[in-house]
Amino acid sequence: MFLRKQFDKRSGIYRSSDSIENFKIRISLRTLNTLVKVPKFVTAKPDKNVQQDETDDEVETQTIQWQEKILSQKEIKFFGDKENCQTDAQKEYHQTIIRNGLDNDGRPFNKIFTYVSEDSFHPDDDEKKLIEFIERGGEVEEEDSNHLITSKGGGKRFFNEIFGFETMYVMADLAVETILFTIRWRSRDGLLIVYPDFNSLIINPYLQEIDSDTKHLFHYSMENLSDDFDNSEQQMKKEIEVVSQLKDLSITPPSIFHIPSRRCTNVLFLLEIESAERFEYDNIHVRFNVTLPNRCELLDGLIQGSTHSCRRATSLERINIGYCHELMLHCNTDYQWGDDMKILLDVISIDGWSRERSEGYTMLTIPFSPGIFHHKLLCYRELAENTFMDKLKRYFIGGRRIVDHKAFNGISTTNEVAKLNRYGNETISTGILFVKHQILVQRNDSLVKTSNVGNRMKNSAKHQITIDDVVSAYHLAKIRLEATASNK
């Protein structure tokens, strides 16, 4: 099998709520001595960081944590001399070299090393990519991008200061210094950018070619060894911080929520037309018209509307509609709760010539009782003479007639008493509509519970007694009692 295959290099972008201190990776670097895998029997004991695989290739591995410094051979030689150490980080490098004996000549040579935030490492390729990123993102003007990066002391420092990133480079000494991976972290939103992305040395290794006196080939990979993060503790800390911030704001409830005035009620009505079945024709939609009770005002929403057109996948399946509608009402508490809201629904099918056919009518009566309710509505439609010619007209030209549903269902918009007469109308059962609605009621006064909750008229607004009513009645009775006692 040939090992010269080059896998695409893409950036990996991740978000994590864990601490970056728990970030751990394993870097593997394989030196390819041949283009074809040839099995080899190994008898010599390898170094702990340098291993022999099934072929004649050497594999070096390093486990690295975030901002962990691994010195290169050049740095060991340079910082081994105390005179070359000026900064605190360089002095710490010198102590590490002396303490671990890294400057011993007999120590094995490791190719993998790192550059961290304290190092003054500024790759040229990174600065070119950074300029393109800034110009495309529009953070600064195009003519100022080069000047800004130069004045800030290099692309890495500019990137860290402007965008809030910390950067770490995983390098390899392959006759020349080569960047294997670039890792950037932004703590304010837990953003981790890795280029190139995590991979496997066995499945999809990255290929690096080095041209010196001869061509050298290397495979390398980076695997994530971080432990799984249990975010329960971190989430608890965030919730505590949010609660403390809300307490500092000292916001009163009226400035957060709109509260109705006394003896008034806000009603949020949520309607969902879920599905339909058993209708004669396909490509249906539902039109609806909402009739509000007396003394109710529409604050938000529309009382008339239509769903989208829907088809069934097969002839036996239910037609899924999934249409949602919302109304916000403002009602005075002196109206009778028996005056329910009524919704008229009209199911219509459309043929290939855009002609409408009536598939069914139905009505839904909704009392203003809080909760979630499901309805199975049986639909009907009118018949003309129920003859063969009527069926042909319905199929070819639609023949939908505009029906006054309010008059047919006895819905009166005035207070006058009218006679409901359906004589002469002939209907036929059609399909079924499945509807769900939710009611949320918001009041600004507390109700006193009454014992006769079974009688609907007892639930009228005249019987909705509030605490203010009880207190007022108490003071009035006290005044009358004192006046009666004084007269005696």
C-alpha cells in the first residue's frame, strides 16, 4: 500500500465550557523510510518516545497539555547558556535544562517541541492568513492591516490582543523547523480553533515533505486525550453568577412583565392545527375565522388566517399540517365567561386549475379556562341536490359556494335574539381535523375560591370575587355595624 496519500487539512472549531487546563493531546510523528509497507521484525528495545511500527519507520509520540513547553535542540543549546537568558520565561527554561539534564550529549534527540505564548515566535504564513482574515472580516481597513500587525509586534500578539486568543504551536525539527499544529483558545466564550484538525496516525495521517539534500517524508497526527467533562459543577457556578447579577440589577417586576390593570385579564391563546384525515381530495388548506367574546379586545394577532397547502405521502396517511397561530386578548372581568370564543374552520382543496373545492366545515368553541386541550373535530359540507351531475361539477369545476358560517352556526355579533333556521340544508360528513389549543390567563388580583365550581354561571365574572372585594365588603360592613351601634 502506498503511503504518499495526502489527506485534506481543515480547521477544527470547537466550543467547550471546561477549563483549558484540562486540555491534553497526543502528537505522533512517523518517519517514512519507504513508500511501501514492508513488515519487519524488531529485536532491539526502543526508546520510550521513539517506537518501531510494523515497517522500518520510526514513530515518536509526545503527550502535551495546554501551554506546556517542550524545548527544541536549538533552544536547549541556546538557553543552556545562562548569559542568553534575559526574561523570566527564559530563566525558567534554563533551570529546566539544568534540572533535567537536557544538555547531556548522550540524551536521545526528540523531533517534537512546542512554542507557547511566552515565546516570541511569529510564523510568516500565520501573518499572511491573519491579514486575509482581518480584511475579510472587516475588523480594520485593508490599507491599515499591515501597519497594525507591524506596530503590535507581530501577527501572533496582534491576534491575541484584538481577538482575545491564546496561541500554541506544535513543532517538529525536520532538518528545518516545521509547524505541525496551531492551537488557539479564547476563554471568554470557550472557543477552540485547531489547524489542522484532530486525526489518527493509522486512519488519516497528514503528510509532510521536506526537501533538503534528499526528499524526506513524514506522517503526523494529533489525538485528543482530554477527559470527558462533567459540566454540572460549572453550570451551578454559572447559575449562581446569573442570580447574583440579577440581584444587583434590582429590577421590579412591573418593569419586566406587562401587568394588566385591576379587574382586567390578559388571555394568551395558542392554536395549533395539527393534522387532517379522511378528506376526499388532496392538496388541502384550512381557513379560520375567530369570533371574540363581548368586552374582549384584541391586543396582538389576527382573527382571520389560512394555513399552507398540504398533501399526504400515500392515500392512507394522515395529512400533517402543523400550523400555529397566536392571539393576545384583553378582557374586562365584568363580562360573562359563558361567552366563549368561537373559531370557524373551512377545509378547502385546490385542483390543478387552481379551482377551489369545499372539503368541510367545522366550529370550535373555546372557554377561557387555562390549560392544554386537544380536539378531534368532525367536518361536514353542504350538498346541492346530491346527483351525479353535482358530483361531476364538483370534480371538474370545484363548485365551492361562499357560506355564511356565522349565520349557519347561530353566531350573532349583536345583542339581538335571532331565530336559527337550518331547514332545507342538506349536509354530508367528510373528514376529521385534529386541533390543539392552549390558554394562559394573567391577572393582577387574587381570586377567592368558591365552593360551587361545577356551575358554569357561578364562574362568570360577576362571581369572580377578589381579595379587594372582600376587604371592601369588610370595611363597609364595619361602618354599618358601627353606625347601628351608635344609633342604639
